[in-house]
Amino acid sequence: MKGQVKHPTPPILWQAAANAVVCEILTAPKPGLVDPLGQGCHIDMTWHTFITSAQAIESLWEYQALIGLTGIAPSEALKRLRYIGVEMEKKMFIATSGINTHKGLIFLLSLLLYGAGYCTYSKKELTPENIIYYASASVEGITSRELGSLSKKDVSEKLSNGERLFIKHGVTGARGEAESGFPSVLLHGLPELKRASSMGASTNSSNIASLLSIMCHNEDSNVIHRGGYDFWKNEYLQMVRKTIDTFDLFSENYQPIKDLEKEFLKYRISPGGAADLLCCSIFLNQITEPTCQQ
């Protein structure tokens, strides 16, 4: 029927999530990050660790999508998403012998799966904007609720790395990214992924271009924790911009990326937050492609 909204069949949503996780892992080289070519700045994990983790949590992506597909309102979704998320984290830690490979991604990608599911339930067009609208609606107020009270605490208290960064610099991490509408994905990672792909770049090069764009705009708490806020604001962003200027999408010459990794290794820098957002970009790109609609 003319004007009818088309949607992918439900399994495509969680299958795309599982596929996006693997695609991010296999993208290489990723500066400072674990990939099939090396361990980056991590001594306790390899890409096999990430694959093992991805396999351990794969079956539970379906449940996050179903929370949206069954019409659970955004105001009620987060507690259900977190319940499944905790189970996913348990499976991850068991599979990796206690190594945190995907905790941040579980939070972010679960929200997007919910958003995609709720779009389908609501018969809304499956666009990145609509998906993110519902994903963000489910975490409305999360930053003030969960981080606001930290302003009264001292950095000398027993806090997580993310909590310390919020107190010292106002860095909101994954919560802020999600609540503000995934700007690193919607404005940078996803458009760059689509642009590079449409120009004929390989999937790998397109993913790397997307990652660099995210790195250039995302306030990555992983980088800030390891290198410091001033380092992230100055040297880090300068290095990333220089790499963007010198990386040729079509030559398959990844030397600029390898050179950036050499610099990151000096500071033990790993843009893990950007890697999670690359995965989110890949996921959204997959499920909003015309070939996914029916």
C-alpha cells in the first residue's frame, strides 16, 4: 500500500546487533584498540577474548529488542533493559574470566535495540533519528539522577573512574551520550560510515573512517582516564585530526592509522568509548538500509 511504513522482520534487529559487535571487533587496524592485528594498549585481552565475549552475550540481544517490540513504554524500559543487561554482563565476565570487554556497549546497544523495537511496535519509520529518539527517551534524566549527587563527593572517596571524571571535569560518558541523543553516532559516526561506503570504500576502511570521526568528536572517558583531560582536549584531538587528513579511504594503506597507534602506545591510550559508538553506527547502518526493509 502506498505510504505504508515498512519494517524488517524482528529477528533482523537482534541479528544485526550481534553482527555489528563482530564487525567492530574485526575492523583493523584500530589505533590503541584490540583487533586481529594486535592488542593495542591492552595486555590482558586479545581479539579472541572479544569474540568469546560476543558469543557469550549474543543470545540475549533478542530480549532487549523484544522490550521495544512488545510496546513497553520508554518510561518503563530502562529497568527491564538493565535487568537483561546485568545478565549479559555476568555471561561476559564468565566467558572472559573477569575481563570487561563489552560492558559499555551492552548499555548503548541495548538502548538502540529497544528504540528499533519500539519504532516497529509504534509503526514509525525505522530511521536513525526515530530509533535514537526512543532510545534516548528511555534514559531521560539518567545523568542528573545517577551522577548529579556526585558533585557533593570528593575525588579521594572510593569512586569509579567514570564518577571521578564527572566530578573533576563534568564528563558524562555513555549516560550523557545516550541521553543527549547519541550525537557522536547520529552526527558523525553514521554519516561518515555512509559517506565512505557510498564513495566505494571497503567495509573495513569505511569503519575506520567512521571510528576516526567519532574519536574526533566524542568526549571519550577511556582516553581521559588514561591520558588526562588536558591531553584529550589538546594532543589527542590534534593527532586524530592529523590522521583524518592523511588517511586515504581508497588506497588500503593503513600506515597513518598504524602511526597513530604508535603515539597512543606511548600514553597507553585506548579509545574504547569510540569503539562502542562505532559498533552502534554499524548497527544503525545495517537496520536502516533499504535492503533490510520489507
